[in-house]
Amino acid sequence: MPRFTERTDTAVAPAPAAGPTSPPGARSGRATLALTSAATAVALMTYTAPMVTLPETAADLHTPLSAQAWLLNGTPLGLAALLLVAGSLADDYGRRRIFVAGTLALGVTTALGALTSSTWLFTLARVAQGAASAALLASSLGLIVHAFPSPRGRLHATGVWGAFVSGGIAVGPLVAGAMPSWRVAYGVLGAAALVVAALSHRALTESRAPRGGRPDLAGAVTFGLALVALVAALTLGRDGWLRAPVALLLLAAVVLLGLFAVVERRTATPMIDLGLLRRPGFLASSAGGLFTGLAVIGLFSFLPALLQQTLGLSAMDTAWLFLLWSGLSFAVALQARRLAGRIAPRLQLALGFALHAAGTLTMLGALGSGSWTRLLPGLIVAGVGSGLLNAALPLLAVESVPAQRAAMGSGAQQTFRYIGSCAGVALTIAVVTSTKGGLTHGADIAMVVSAALSLVAAAVVAALRDRTS
């Protein structure tokens, strides 16, 4: 197992014949923060755009209800499968290089998604978008850590970056809802990603922390296949959890994850140093990411479609209502850096999960009442909780690993986040659509499940006290 503490970070100029240089200045740091935040926002806008256009997209692609989870899960599947390897590649071969390549690929694959004509082609385009997003998201925090080496600067920068995660989630549905069709929305988002890629190629400074050795392709393959098996099992479970195909897929996921652990212990350059699992801070970051995807993203990814189907709201009306949750999340994440020194990041996570649970329980019965105003108090409380989560997760991700492995730490936390998202979306759709009593009753059960998972997460992250804190 490599000893990460013996490495030092190296910065290289954008020119091919690069060598060590001093850390970027204030102007370069601002450019780094602006471009990484912009790319992150576009990636999250692409991620959330189908939330309000799901009924239109499913109708256009003739997607049956049982397969609609794939329309939402393509991007998080690509993200979860490649975030770890993208983080390691960014640290080893250049964070700027991986960031620019990922942003460029996001633009191309998003534009191609607008041209698809079937459920499977759209899903493949979404998986490719997720893979491209993995490259830019994992390398973003590595670039930020290098550009802001001081604890105070890093606190400010990660807070802004986390706020733009919420901002992208907030704006994505609005952009999609405002466009004449979901295909036009994808074209606009693809063009935005290409613009950011062009600016980043010129403005960013290269940095890396090479370990030597070959990329961990075996780990990437086994981990990716394990995720595909898990998501497929959760999606097929809607039609019966005790069926043989579901059991075989779950078994395959467990076996492949075990094989992944063996590969990571034996390779010289693992995607993730499994020794980090002994660090309470890293465990809190990973658990926080997992439950954020499972409880928060899983529910709110499908809730906009439920609002249209049960309350008869249009895509644009749904986007504006959804903005109350996501917009508050953005505002709170932007201001949450003021909590530094007063509350530990893991306790901030616990508070965020508790608020999400409270907000979700407040929304019980709202869809069955036929009135969207019944959702407002719950969306406000849950939005504040989401903002606290989005502010604490990136800071804890980079603080829980050595500075020179910041991209890997970011990739690990976000990997768990999107594993949870894949599972959460599939679970939410399965609960809502397979429960007797109709969509409104199923939605209430899904909300209870989301709240229960959030309370479990709050207890877990609060208990993981870092010995160094």
C-alpha cells in the first residue's frame, strides 16, 4: 500500500515542458474557483434537468414506468463508477488535464443526448455524461486545494464550490422547464460545458501528485460492474424482490465488491487507499455522501415527476416549486462557512440530515391533499438541511485525506454520494410504484423511508468522532 504522507504536491505550468512552480497567486486562485464552480454547476444542471422533464422524455422515448429509473440513474451510475479512478488519475497525471477533458466530454455527450431516439441510447448518453462529470468533479477539489493552500482560503473556496453544487441543482430544472423541449435544454447545457472547457484550457494552472505505476483498470472494471449489478437489481426489484434475477444480481454485486477490495489491496496504485477507512473523518465523509444520495437525492430526484403526475403541475411550475428547496440549499451552503470553528463538519452533517428528516415528514399527506402549498414548510426545512450537507461534505472530504490526495478524497466521497443516489432513485421509484393505494400513498411511504434513512445517517456521522479533532 502506498504511503501517501511521503508525497509532496507538484505544480506545473500549462506548457508541455512543465516543472515545479510556486502555488498560484490570488488572481489565479480566483480563476480556478470560478471555473471549477461553473463547471460543477453545469454538471449538476445536466444531472437534474431530467427531474422535471421525466414525463415528457419518457413519452417521447416510449419508456415504460418500470424502466424510468434508468432515465434518472444513467448519470449517477457513470459518476459512481468512475469518480474514484478519475480522482486518482487527476492526482497522478494532472488535475487540469483531467478537468478540461471531463468538461469537454460533458459538452459533447450532453449534446449527443439530445439526439437520442430510444430509452437505451438516452441511458447510454446519460452514463457517458456521468463519466465526464466524474472527471471534472473529482479534479475540481484537487485544483481548489492547490490554489488555496491555507486553511482559511480552503474553507472559503470549498464553501463556494459546495454552494455551486446546490446552485446547479437549483437552476437545472428551471433551464429544462423553460426550454421548448428537453432536447433543446440538453443542447444549451452541452454548449455551456464547451464554453467552460475552452476557458479552463487557457486559464487553469496544472498540478499533480504522481505516485508512479499504471492506472488501476482492474479496480475500475470490477467496481463499475458491481454498481451496474446493484442498480439493475434495485430497478428490477419493483416487480418482485424475491425473484431469481434480483437475487443473482445482488449476489453478483457483493462478489464484485469483494473482488474490488482484493484488487485494491494488491495493486501498487489503488483507486482508493483502503487504509483510509480506519480514519473516522474519512468514514464520516463517505457515510455522509452515501446517505445524502440514498435519502436526499433519491427522494428529490423523483419528487418533481410525482408533483406533475399527482397535482397536475406543469414542468415549469414544478421547477419553480423545486427551486424553493434547491435555492435555499444554495443560499445556506454559501453562508455555512461561517459555522467553521463553531461546529465540526461531521456535526454539521448530522444537523443537515436531521433537518431533511424533519422537512420530509412535514410533507406527509401533501400530495394526497391536492394542494401544493402543503409542501412549502417541508421544502423550506429540507432545503436548509440540504445546504448544510452540501457545505460540509466537500470540506470534510479534503480534510480527511492527505492534501496531495485531495482529488482522490473528493472522488471517494462523491462516489459514495452517487452510489447512494443510484440506489435511492431506484428504491424510491420501486416503493412509490409498487405500493397499493396509488402514487400518493406510495409517495408518503417513500418519504417515511427517506426520513428514517436520514436519522440513521445523523446518528452515524455524529458518532464518528475524529481522534484528531
